[in-house]
Amino acid sequence: MKISRIFTVTLGSLVLAACTQTTEQNAKPQEKHSHWGYTGHESPEHWGELSPKFRICGEGKNQSPVNITNAIDGKLSPIKMDYHPSNVEVVNNGHTIQVDFKDTTNVLQFEGKSYTLKQFHFHVPSENHIKGKSFPFEAHFVHADAQGNLAVVGVLYELKGDNQRLAPIWKNLPSKAGEKYTLETAFDPATLIPKKRDYYRFNGSLTTPPCSEGVNWLVLKNYDTIGQAQVDAFSALMHGNNNRPIQPINSRVIVE
Ligand SMILES: [Zn+2]
């Protein structure tokens, strides 16, 4: 019973987290949503105190991100990612740049279940670490199954030349919080997933308030690359970093 409860993170809470900025514009300030951020009194170490809805950010024992270390060999079965060129909307939600999918054709298959790609977004620097190492950039591909259970695929980036596969998004990044636009040409999210898909698997949470737990995390072992100018353009829009610090692993096991 406990297991099934743990896995009950609804897409609703994710959408709430992702849409805070947009929703705020329709609500009276301070009434429906609490502000949160990455600096000052709204910084990650205070998230749990900013609202009763965010309490798990401070009290949860299965929080993300984590330092991926001491993984045990779990003979993991391969994941399948069946992604296609799609119509997408690029949103600046004040906390990240997020690419939203309206259709349901992009599917992740994992442990016998199908999860639909809802959105992907970025963090600078990386949120997850591997064996104590931070990376300059990380993308999170957020999927939900029919019951609303979440599976997030994390892709870490190393610095190299500009990444041309990100260029269609970077060409016209929405500069202000709340701004969004529809990409004119179809975008294929498959271009952003490394060909080799060996992964680390662990249970965690949303890395933004309300920090809901029960999220299936799959972090790919193979990296992608990004240019320094692309990282700089992103962090300029975010007015700095947008990474939550590493959270205690507690009794969780990381499998590879
Ligand atoms: Zn994220």
C-alpha cells in the first residue's frame, strides 16, 4: 500500500509548479501562490517555509536532485523513447525555459509502462551530479502515464561548440517571465536524446516547489554538449542559476 502511495504524484501538481508565473497573473498577488526562487529569502533552503503546500521541500526524505554515486547493478531493462517532430510552445515561466507538447505522440516506455512526454526544460548548472561532479547544464524531459505518475529523463551537458539541435529554441528565447510563443517549425525532441541510453534509476521528487515525491528519475549516463554562449544566454534570462542544491539520498538506492 505504501508503495502505491509513494508513486502518486499527479500531473496536476507538476502543472501547478510549471505554471506558477502564468497563473499568478490571473490571481491577486500573494493569495493563491507563493513566490519562490533561487536567491535571497525565496531560495531553495527556504522553500519548505514559504507555503504549507511546499512543506515537503523541507521535510521530504526522497527529494531531488541527488549526487549519483554508489549505484548498484540492477540489470535494468532498456528504456524506449519513441519521439517525433511535434508542434511545441516555448515558455519562459520565470523559473526556466520550458518546451510544452500539446500532442501525445512522444512516448517513453519503461518497466512495462508508457509515459507521454509533456514538456522539457533546462537548469544551469546541472541539478543532479554524477560521482560528485556538477555539469554546466541539464535538461529534464517530463513524462506522465495515464494515472499521472511521472517519469523524468535527465540529460547532462558538457561544454563544447554551440549545439545546433538546440538552436531552433535558442534562436528566439522568450525574454520575460510569462512570455511564450509557438515554434514555427515542428521540433523533434529525439534530437536531444543521446543515442546510447544506459541510465541511472532512482526515486525522487520535483526539483521545484511543491517538491512532490514519487517521481521516477532516469538520468542518462551519456552526455550531450552545449556552447558557452548558449549557457550564458539562458542564465541571462534566468538572472543567474536555476538549480536546486543536492538533496540527501537517505535510504534510497540508485540502480544502474
Ligand atoms: Zn527540472
